[in-house]
Amino acid sequence: MVEGEEDGSPLFETEVAEGIGRIWYKLHALSVFVGICGIWAYRALHIPNAEEEQEQGQGRWWAWIGLFGAELWFGLYWVLKQAVRWNPTYRRTFKARLSKRNNLPGVDIFVCTADLTIEPPIMVINTVLSVLAYDYPKDKLSVYLSDDGGSELTFYALLEASHFARTWIPFCQKFNVETRSPAAYFKESHASQKDVTEAVEWIATKNLYKEMENRINQVTRFGRLSNDIRKQHKGFCEWNVPSTSCDHHAIVEKLIDGRDENATDNEGVVLPTLVYMAREKRPEHHHNFKAGAMNSLLRVSSEISNGAVILNMDCDMYSNNSETIKDALCFFMDEDKGHEFAYVQLPQRFNNITKNDIYANCLRTEYEVEFHGLDGFGGPLYYGFPVEDVITGLSIQCRGWKSIYFNPPRVGFLGVAPVTLAQTLVQHKRWSEGNFQIFLSKYNPLLYGHKKIKLGLQLGYNIYFLWAPCSFPTIYYAIIPSFALLHAISLFPSVHSIWFAPFAYVIGVTTIHSLWESKKVGYTLKGWWNERRMWLFKRLASYPFAATDAFLKLLDVKKLAFIVTAKVADEEVSKRYEKEVMEFGSASLMFIILSAHAVFCLLCLLGGVKKLVLDGTGEMSSMLVQLTVTGAITLINMPIYQAMFLRVDGGCMPISVTIIS
């Protein structure tokens, strides 16, 4: 028994979803699969012959075969997605039992930043301050900031944070502050809500923070440091040698030494260790993006603190739960199961999501449903979706380790979601491209993970790895039925045919289930509709580029490029985002594709209705599915029509895009 422990009680419990709800879901899934098989059977048994081709129009055979292929893909992909809905698993920790232990391990926290122009220093240090203030023994806590840009402005901001931490950490401890990012805390908290004593300290601490914020923002706008600032710390001498973000020597500066008995906060309590690191980067050597930064952090930390546990996070994801470390340790330090776990994954949440999540950035279905399913097969992907880490997690799991998905009642981390459509599409292009590259590589989970991880986990990985190629059947389905409607060519069964039943059942039941699932995880009805819209937009304008670039990379035609998603937006863009007005505003190729498709569907709908109603061409009963599909797509595209023809603000569709479309 561990010293200081009263008994060997487990530190966490696992609950596997059971009961009547799971039985109903499995019956639902089985019935939908039967319906999908019915659709496949209809396509296979009713392939147009030469006589039908002549009667109903040239090209119907090719359109039919293409739809058959698309429906095969959709059906198989639906089956793939059932893997993560079959066996959801939930976890609960017992931190009170952990607190009885004396041997808590050292924890090293790695925070990574790459470019101060899109990851502002003030945002970075708010993340750093939030983890410095964790409810954990400070002598066992070390925080490392990896600055891949090698900027003296970021170093200066971290130096300012090291001073402010002496006030901020005891303030959080004294008043049980849970939101430990100063910017987020002072935004949501007010002095009028406090008693007199706390209000006085609240005002004083906020003033100190605002003064620090102003100094950091001022030098960031100015772009360089004054000589007086440079004299504040010997570390600024590292920038006496000319350097750029892509060409600089290695820098390691310890701003707070937790082993120094004089490194204390304003209450005399020892502070955590705080280290700035900028690894060496040279143009002639590939730096391997975030993976390279992590390797450097591991080497540096092993010489300074060598913590037994590592918390890895991005600079835009601040801590929102002071006990996150303790939650993770409940899994690692459990006597019965702890030796099986390599990492604990928490969901990625955002503090700037609008009420109806206009760009579907929060990924609630993935985090509230699918990742719990992955946990049932041995654990989630490492770090969720960002591509740089997925292979790492897969490799760890293939060596026999398990991972844990922990979704606590109080969100562990909060970040900044993209506030424009372009940012969201580019972000998903990067994610899906990287994931598809893994699918095409030797690390494909079906090959690399064969007999090493459970089949359910292999299938679960491929749900995300196949985002990019999902674009092609979606594009086909979003164009061909509408085009056939315009020419009164029927591609679906008549409502009077028995074969109409599987189409109606699958479309109806999956839509109802999607609505129910979205409501269950917290979406509004409009939020669900926004998610449907972004599902289509990403498959039309984001994933095709990802798939193409992945194939080109495979052929060694295109050099790999790393795109960091911007974390800041101007005031007008932010206002439109808060009002849930979709942002266009630039002549992007992605927007040209979306707007051209929107105009195409509108014309097909109007032309098809004219032929059916006014001209009497074709039968309404045999065109109902095509009318439904084209009509739904047209409704989804309403923000595009508004941006093209009605809006005059800075976020409307550029006139050049409208003309090209």
C-alpha cells in the first residue's frame, strides 16, 4: 500500500452504457442497415438498359451508376460510424481518495505557440497563467513555453506573466477561482458580486492585470522592445544576434526556478518552475512542426524537472478547471488499472461559440458521443483531431497501452474557435488532409493496428481519416440529382413503388435520429441545421482540396505546408460573428465553389419545378426525392444567396465571386 493511503479503493469508475436505451439504438441501427441494403438492391436491380436510356434521356445510365457508387460509399461509411456508437463508455474520478496520498508525481506542462501574429502574446500568457495556478503542489509543477517563432516579444510577455503570477496564484487559491485565465475571469466576473474584502483584492488584481496587458499589447503593436525593457532580464541578450521565426538559435531561459527558496508568491509560498524555450530552426533543415517542438521540450524538461507526467496543450486552450491534473492522476495512479494507461484525453471546448454555433465548431457530436465510443475500444485519438499528434497516439496504442477519454462536468480547457467561414474551412482542410495522409500511409489503422488494437478502434480512427474522400460522393450527390431534375430525368423510385420505402425510411429515420442526438448533446434546432450546413460546405469546398493535396503529397508533387488557424479577428468581423451572420468577404476559391453550386441548385430547382408544374414534363411522383434533395440543398444555401444578393456589409460575398458564379 502506498504511504499515506488509507485503503486500496479505486480512484475512478467506468460505466458502460446499457439498458433499454442501448437495445433500442441497436434495433434502430439494424433497421437502418436493412433500409440501406434495400437502396443498394434497388440500384443494382434497376440499372437502366439501352431502351430506357433512349426513352428517358442520354446519360441516365452513367448518372445511375454514379449514384450507386455514392450510395455504396454513404452506406459503408454509416456502418463505419456505428463502431463508435455501439459501446459508449463513461468515466468518473474520485479526487478525494487521491488527496490522501503523499507521493504525487511531478508534472511538466508543455504549452506550444508558433506565430505571434495569429497567436498574440497576451493570449499565450493567459494560458500559461491558467496552468501555473493549478490546484497542485507548486514544488511539483513545471510549465514550459515552446515558442517556435523565437520572438523576443513572446519572451517579454512571459517575463511579465512571471511577475504577475506572484499575485494571481495566491488570489486564485484564496478565493477558489476556477476560471484561472485572468482575461476570462475578469470578463465574466464583477466586483459587485463579491464581499468587501474580496472586492478590494479583485479590483487591485484586475488593475495589475490590465497594466500588464497594456504593456504587452503596446510592445506587440510597436513590434520591438525598448532598451529599458531589455535591461530587465539577461535573457534578452539572446536576441542581440539577428534572427527570424524560421532561422534562429536555441534559447532556454528559466524565468522562475521552483527549486529556489526565494522564488515565492506574495504569500510566501513557493512558485512553480517557468521556462521559456525556442528550439533551433534553420531553413535548410525540416523542423517537423509541433512534433519537433515536443521532442525539444522533452529534452529540455528532462534536464530541469523531469516530471513523471506531461500535460500537452496549445497556447489558445486555457485551463478552466483547477483540478484537471488530479483528474488525470486518478487514472494513472489507480492500483488496479493505472499501469495500462498511456494518456488521458479531454475534449476540446471553446469560449466563443455562438448560441447556435453558426460554423459548427464545437464538434459536440464527436466529443459527447463518438469519443465515448472510442473509449470503449481502448481509448480516443491523441489530442483529438489535430493531425500532428494522431500517429503518436496510434503508435502508443499499438504498443499495448490504452488511453482514457475523460469528459468532466466542468470543462477542463477552453479555447478560441474560428470566427469566419474561411477560417473554419481552412482548418478542416488541414485536419482532413493530414488525416487522409495517415490513411494512405503505412500507419493506416487497419494495417498498422491489425491484431494490435481492437477492430472497433481501427474503424473509429478511419471515420476521421476518411473525411477527405467523403467529399467526392457528396459532390456527386449534390450535383447530379439536381441536374437530372432540371432535365426531368428520374433517378429515384416513384412514391407509388415499393422501392420508395427504403429511401423514405433511411432519410426520415436518420434525420430524426440526428435531431435527437444533437438535442441530447446540447444543440438547438438551429444549431443542428447549422451543423448540417457546415457538413455540406466542408464536403464541397474544404475536403476536396484536402484529398487532392494528400494525393499530390503521396506522389511527391506538393510540399507539405503547415497552416496555423488565426485566433484573432477585427471588431466588425467579431460583431457579425456574435450576431450569427455568416462571414464571406474575400474572393476565395472555396467561396467561388460554394456560390457557384448554390446558384446551380437554385436554377435546377426553379427549372425543374417549371417543367413539372407548368410544362407537364415528367411525373411528380417519380421526381419527389430529387425535388426534396435539391430543395434541402437550396435551403441550406440561404446564407450564400443573402451574401450574394441582399447584404452590403463587409462580410458579404465579393462582387467578383458573384459574377464568376
